[in-house]
Amino acid sequence: MLRTVRHNSTSFLIRTPLYKSHVKYGAKFVPYAGFEMPILYKGLSHIDSHKWVRSKVGLFDVSHMLQHTFTGRYAVSVLQKMTPIDLSGLSPNTSSLSVLLNETGGIIDDCIITKVTEGEYYMVTNAGCREKDLAFINSTLADYDDVNHSIFESTLLAIQGPKAAEILSKYSSYDLSKLKFGAMVRTGINSLISSQIQISRTGYTGEDGFELSIPSSSKDEIQESNEFFQSLVDEQPDVVQPIGLAARDSLRLEAGMCLYGNDLTEEITPVEASLTWLIPKTRRNVTDSQKFNGYDRIIQQINDKKSVPRRRIGITTTGPAPRSGSKIFDTQSGEEVGVVTSGLLSPILGHNVGQAYIDKKVKIGASVDVEVRGKKRPGIVAKLPFIQNNFYK
């Protein structure tokens, strides 16, 4: 259950079920995708928060994300029309990253799709794309019968960090060592949560971790969610702390993960975004009735690498951090060769890192100049991710 409150004289913001807990821990709130979301908490700076997740456990309220279920005879057909995923290749209770594609192969949004059973599928999409995602899904559904699509709101809690499994194991009777990265289970959380919850071993930080979908459709369920959240922090404050949006962004950037609207847009295909691996070989040679949106363009790009002159890649710089829109130039020729889509100071590495779209002729390790605040700053084209991911496999 979400609560809408007035933000100013002309707009309203939505509060997540965990708002009460954010207030308790001194959250500083910002408007984000129509929600009132914590960006920082009292006592932890952005840098402190970031390093805390890399070494201990951070709690992220991601209840603003939109959760979907698809069931019915043609649920697979709908999902495989909108995305390039091969659902036959997923075992029950496992998931995969994918992308919603428009008719020309551009990325409408990135998403996580979980095959719960052969007839039930769970998908999470981004809060900032809520309206256009729903319009796109409903438009696709109009061509199919016998597909049930529903969205639901709940507490969606991400528990991230190298000690995440150790902490969550204190509350779950399920043996989390059996839950590998990308897997999901529906189970209980001792006596703190009266309903079964959904635990997925996934996250957006590059660290081991989990996302918990906890029912929150009544006042009692909201109270349980807050009590659980607060129990995680209060019982082990030297290990667990709530973390806000600021560190969430820097963590994902170090881990080479995309932010929709910056690194992914409707003008960019998965091939250009260095996400060709999202299109399994089983979806690359199919009949017309099995084609996903933008199939012809995407397959042509896969087969003819010269048709894609740019790709998403990493970049490191000195001086002020590059920002989205910063132009990139070849150091020797002065030719403009790319543009930064995300950039900031890496709290772990101690230097600036960014993601960019750069001409393929500029190789990894090449020197470039990045225009920041009206001046060209030296940079190096780098591999992604910037840090090793620590997923539990």
C-alpha cells in the first residue's frame, strides 16, 4: 500500500511502505520518479555509504520499482515478443536480465524476468518508466488472448553486501546456500513477517545480495515490513545500515551496470549497448511468428559488426568527474568520437569512472580527452566493469 502526499503546490509524491523507517534513521529525501525517496541517512556520507556496502551490508528500499505477474496460455508469447529472452532456457524459480524492445529494436526499459513456474512469470521494471512501460505492455497484450497481466505494490527490499547472506540467514529458515545468483524462492521470515515472501538472489551493486518482495497491502503488513527493516539495523548496527539513492548509483556504475535514461534509451539497441549476450543463440534464427520486436535490425547488427560504429564502454578521467553529455575527443586528431552517459568519482578506486558510447575504432586503453566544465580533461578508454562482481554462483 503506497501513500501519496503533497510535495508542493503543484505536485504530489508517493511514499513507500518503509517511509516510517526512513524517518527513524534520519533520511534526507529527494523526489525520484514520482516518489519521495531517501538519498542519504544521518551519520553516513555518500562515500561512507558506498564503502559500507562494499564491506558490510546495506539496505535499499526499492519499493518504487514496478512488479508484474504474467500468467495464461500465451504469457510466454507476450514476453518473448516484447523481449529477446528465451523462457524455455530458464528453469522454474530462476531469472534473467532482459530488455523491453520497441519495434525498431530500441530499449524501452531494462527488466528482470523470473520464471516462477511454466505458467507464471514475474517481472520487475523501473519506476521512472512506469507509465510508458504499462502503455507498451498493454499495447502488446491487445494482440493476444488468454494472458493475465497484473501489477502489484509491495515492500521491495534489497539487502546487499558481502555479509548479506550471513545476516539474512538469521531470519530465514531456508538454506540460502542453495540459492544461487538469479534464483528465487518463496518462503517465510521467522515470526516477523506473517505472510510468505519472495527472496531473489540478485541486486544492483555488484555485490552478493537479495531482493525481498514483502506483502504490504494492509496496515498490519506495512507495520511488519517496518519492524523487519528496523530489526535488521537495530540488532546489528555495526554490520547493517540503510543506504540511499546516492550510493546506489555509484555502486552500480563501478559494477558496470546500466541506468535507464542515461546508458540505455529507445534510440539504443542491445548490440550498441554491449548487451548482445541478452539475445541467446536460440532466439537468433527463428520463424516470423517467433520474432521479438526489432528482430531484423538487431540480428543484422549481430551478423554485421561493421554496421554498429559505436559501443558502450568504460572510461576513466582525471580532474572533475565527467557527467552525462560530456563529449569525448580523440587525443591525437581532436575528432569527436563519443559521449559520456554516466560518470562520477569512484569511492573505491579513488578516481573518476564513467560509461560512454565511443566509436569502435577507439580501442580499450586508448587516450582520449573528455570535455568537462568547458575544458578538455585527459581520459582512458577502459573495460567494464571497473570492479570485480561478487555474485554468488
